[in-house]
Amino acid sequence: MKTSTQFLTLLSITACVAPMQSLSAKTKPQRPNILYIMSDDHAYQAVSAYGDRLAAFAPTPNIDRIAQNGMIFNRCLVTNSICGPSRATILTGKYSHMNGFIQNDNTRFDGGQQTFPKLLQQAGYNTAIIGKWHLNSNPTGFDHWEILPGQGVYYNPDFINTQGKHQEKGYVTDIITDKSIAWLKQAAMGGKPFLLMMHHKAPHREWNPAPKYLERFKGVQFPLPETLFDDYAGRGTAEHEQDMTIDKTMTIDTDLKIWRDTTSAKYKSYNGRMDAAQTKAWKAFYDPIREEYLKTDLKGKDLVIWKYQRYMNDYLACIQSVDESVGRVLDYLKESGLDKNTIVVYASDQGFYLGEHGWFDKRWMFEQSYRTPLLIMWPGVIKPGSVNKDMVSNLDFAETFLDAAGIQIPKDMQGESMMPILKGKTPGNWRKEHYYEYFEYPGPHSVKRHYGMSTERYKLIHYYYNIDEWEMFDRVADPNEMKNVYDDPKYKTIREDLKKKLVELETRFQDSEAMRKSFLPEQKARAKN
């Protein structure tokens, strides 16, 4: 037991040490924590901070807090608009043809390659990923990981960690949030800066809302997109042969939960993970809608409008849980004091169609799937309420996080650090063109393989597999991208300039016709044989 004299001596030493520690902290800036929150298929049109047609009907006040306290990006573009490839690009800072993960199906992410979490981990960061992974391999570069198998499910989902697979009771968005906050509390005690990648399943198809949000939009009539009844006139083969329309592709039963036969094995399998309370809430909401629908004989445009309204109801209700999750995490950061030195990012893996061109899903280089929401806050660095219009990309995320942490960016990464932009000083040589690629054909929704480039105004697309067709769009004259002007004589000079820039981008990013051919199904089949 210490004597009073010893205790006073200890206090005196502590009093001397404390100012020195404080001085040291001031002279050596702390490396920021990084909280990267990503949803799946969250369209920018469904983030109310963007002020799109749905903003007044389905506000997202907590996600909007990031914009109010930081920066919102109006033109963040993805390199490949589909879940797994987008995630691989974010991890590696490289295009799909370079990191090897070109499509969701029949592709496995090479966990041995360089990723930004590995580099942060090597530099002393505590790293974790919780939620959706969707890369057909176990995560590497993380001190802690707990992921959904494949796409995961909404109700009572399974998770995988280093101990194996286990099931959790509850709604997936809430569970991911609980796990993330629990990890943050543990990480805050470790004294190391941290990276947490918090990846939501929602609002991925089939858009199953939490029980408490089932009636959130009951009776609401959402505004229709201008192009809901697009007939693809004046455009090419690709648009006419796709399979992702609300009219023909979206199902009444699985997608919209209006089952004609609730005794079928398919129905029981679909709802089989729900417990009694969840099933009761589900039936109380959907059964009256089903009964009303079965009394009607909707056809043509009336049926499309009905399906669109049901789609929006469920999709946006899923997002309500995501917004609540963001609010919970932001509140925890503030209560714990972590907010002062934490970069908070909210993004989606890509954009999504909410009826534009009559579609749902993603994949295309058209704006609604090519562009993803991006909001970032960083106290003391980003000016609150900033709006950015620069052409940034998910290709830039890895480089930005490394730069923020004071880690040298590897030369083989293909994006650029957004640090100057976050500080409000866009470099004069920042990109004026963006390169895009898509590989998953044949595959779900039958969107043809294509690549292309975009400037602030124009978009050039080449469909190269099974067909050889070009499209070009003037986004100023035609913001809905309804008219292909590739063969319009008035655009000849612009078209030729865009094609030259496209070749330059191919060279810069080490892509080529030979590279694209190497990924074709028949070429892969030959390689196996």
C-alpha cells in the first residue's frame, strides 16, 4: 500500500508527464481513423441530400448529416457497375481487368494481391470488415472480419468468421450495425488508428424491409421517372435485348411478395428464415396487398405503374434501416469523441435504376448505374456543407485512404488521391475523362459487354461482344440519354476526338482489345482445355 508521501510524489510525476504527452500529441498529428460505410445498390436518387425526385417522399436525414458536416460529390463514377467488381476496385485501386475480378459469377478475388487494408494494417492500423463481402474468398488484410456468405439474407442471416459459419437472430442491417459499434468500442481501447469497412446488404434485391419499416410508405404514391416507358427507339441492339425491365423481368411473387400460392415450396423457402413474430408482421402487411392485387386485372402501363410503386415502397423501406444505422454510428462516434479524428465515408457499390428507362438493377454505363452516391466528412479538414462537381471514382478510394494515413501510394494503383479535393483545392490536372468497362455477359439481365469513356458532357460506349455497335450521348442536350448521336454528322468532330481520348485511356490503364478478348467465355474455355 502506497504512503501519502508516495501518492503525492506519484501525482507530481503524473502532472509533469501529462503536459509532455499533450505537447507530443500536438507536435505529431494523429493519423485519422477511417469508417467506410457502403450499402449495396443504393441509388443516388434515393439519398435525399441529392435533391432528386424522391427526396421529399423518402428522406435520409442521417446520411444527409454527412453532407451537412462534410462534402457531397455530384459525379462519383464507378469503373464497373456491378457488386463484386466494384468492391475489388475499391480494395485494390485498380480496374477489373487488372485486379482479375471482372464479374460476380465464376470469379474469385485473389486475396494474395495488394489492397489498401493490407497497407494500412502493415502501417499499424487496426482493420476490420463487417457485413457483405461478396468476393467468393475469405477477406485478407483485416485483423477482424465477419461477413455474410454470398449475397446474404435479410432475416436471421448467417455470418462467417474465422471460426466458421453461425446464424444471428434479427434483421441484417441492425445486426451489422450492432456488430460494427461493438467493434468500434473495442478498437477505441487499443490506442491504434482504425479502419472499419461496414458493408450493408441493403437495399439489394429482393428488397425485404425490417418489420418496423414495412408500413413506412403505406399509401404513398411516388413520382414516376420521366423515362419509365422508354421504348429504346433510336438506340441499339443492347438496349432492345436486355432483360431488366420492371415490366417483364421484375416478378410479382419473389420481388414484390405477392404470392398466388402461399403453400408452394418456393414461398416456404423464401420466407423460411423468419421467426413467428417476423412472419406475423410480414403477413399483416403483405396479405391485404396480395388480396387486393388478386381482385384486379391490371395490364399494360397500369401494371407497370403498380409494380413500380410496390418496388419503391420496399426498396425505400430497406433504406430507412440503412439511414437509421448511419445515425446510430454517427451518434456513437460523437458520444465517444471519436468523431473528431475519424473520416466517415458513405457510398454504394454502384448506382441503381429506380424505373429510369423502365429498368431496375445496374450494369450499364448510363448515368443512374454509372454514378454512385459519395458523401465524406472529416472534421477540421473538409469544410461543412461542401458540394463537389469533379469527376471522382471508386478507383480513387484506396489512394485517398492511404494518403490520409500518410502512407505512400503504390505506383501500380490506377486512381488518384482525392485529398486535395477534400481540402477544397482541386488540382488543375484532375481528370476530365473517365474510363468504364463491363464484362458479365452472357449473364443475369443480358446486358452486353461494353467499355467506354465519359467527359463532363459526352459519353462514348462500344458494345464489342456478339455485336459491334457504338453509342454516343450528349448529356447537356439529352440529360436522360435517350438519343444516340454517334452517327449524327453534327457530332463527327466531337466523336473522333472522343475516340482518340478513349484510346489514350486504354493505354493509360493497360487495357486493350487483346485484354478484353482474354476474358471472353470461349477464350477462357480454350484456356481450360
